[in-house]
Amino acid sequence: MPNDVVSIEIDDRVAIVRFDRGDKANALSADAMRQLTDAARSFHACPDVSAVILTGQARKFTLGADLKDPARTEQRAQKLSGRRLSLRAGPDMCEAFEKIDALTIAAIEGWCVGGGAALAVACDLRVMAKSATVYVPEVARGMNMSWGAIPRMTALVGPARAKRLAALCEKVDAATALAWGLADAVCEDGRALERAMEFARAAAALPPTALKMVKRDVNVAALALSQATGHRDLEAFALMERSDDFAEGVSAFLEGRKPRFSGD
């Protein structure tokens, strides 16, 4: 896939999707999300691939949605009908990864923040480097956690821990993530991709159709109510985006100060 943010390499039934914007944040801009969505969808009818690894930069996965993206400013100026379409970029990206037939593995180094966490839980497995951290700060920014992430997080860690992660905005280190079931393996720093490859090669050695059928069965069993419980998070985000607390949360973050929320 020729583009400037996402690259794909495939070898012996294993694909590696690399996401790297070449900056410190490796944030999810609107363009980056489109490229990641296209990458995921390229595997939807790809019987020769048994495992897909998603990885970010060598020292960080991603710091989440790009709050400085000019596309976000344009989006907030749109009427509701247009904003609803623009806001689908994140949910569509996560859904595209969830719908890949092959086993998907997120290889996480460093920070995995906000939308990055939503993307990681849309994958089947997560490998975290020892110093990696998952952080979902949306509520602290005056917004709700969206992109269909809440049902997926709850299926992985249970309701109380999902609340600690997404409502209380606790920073979850790799050891805690492993204990909670949010991570499936923890490895030394710099080796997340290598450890993810071990899962991928195990998948590639199995009968591909049977593997994919079982993956689908598990997803249906675990996420049967995900659409019923997650369908409104986009509408909630569109509403929160018009609140004073949303504006204050984003401004405080960009200005590096403590927010002053009013509940409005």
C-alpha cells in the first residue's frame, strides 16, 4: 500500500501493518485513520493471510486522536449531519480491524492512549512491552470514550475494571494489563513485535479456515451485545463536543494546565 503513514508487509501467511507518522505523538489524524481503515479492509477477503500484526512506532504505539488535526477543527464547524459522517472515521477504523478474518495482534511499545487503546482492543490479542502503558483520558478531556471501545474493553476486563480504565482514567501498566486480561503477553522493551510474531507464526501453522471460523465464533459470543450497547457512543460524542466541558478539557490539555470543569 503506497502511502506515507501506513505500510504493509506480508510473509508466509503473516502480515505486519506499521503505523508511523514520523513525529513524537504518532497521533491518529483523520488521514491516518483512513489509511489504517483501508489497510484493515484489504485483509477482509484475503484467504492467504492467517495473522495480522498491528504496530506503531518503535518507542510508542500512539498518543491517540490528533487534537491538533485541522480536520478536527473543520469537523467541529460542520452541522450535525456532516459531523456524524466525519465522526465515523474512528469507529469505522476499529470495526475494520475487528472484522479481519485473520487473527489480529497489537504489538504495543510505550504509550497506547485514547483512540490507540480503542484500536488495540479491536484486535484479538495484545502484546505489551514491559514499560508500555494504556491510558484512556477521554473523560478527563471532557468527552466520552467512543469508537465502540467500551463493550470491547468490558468483554476483556469486566465492568469494574472497564470503569477504572475508561471512567476514572487510570493509567494501566503492562503488568496490570496482563493481570486484568487486557494484555495477553508482556515482553522486554523493544521486543513487542517479536513476541507478537510468535503468536502470528502459531496461527500461520494452523489450518487457516478453521482458525478463522473459531475466531468468528468467539467474537460473536463475546460481543453479541456490542452493537446494542455501543451504538450511541458516536451520538454522545457529537453531543459532548458541543459542551463547555469538552472545550475546557481540550483547551486545558493543549495549554498544559489543569482543567476547570463546570458540568455544562
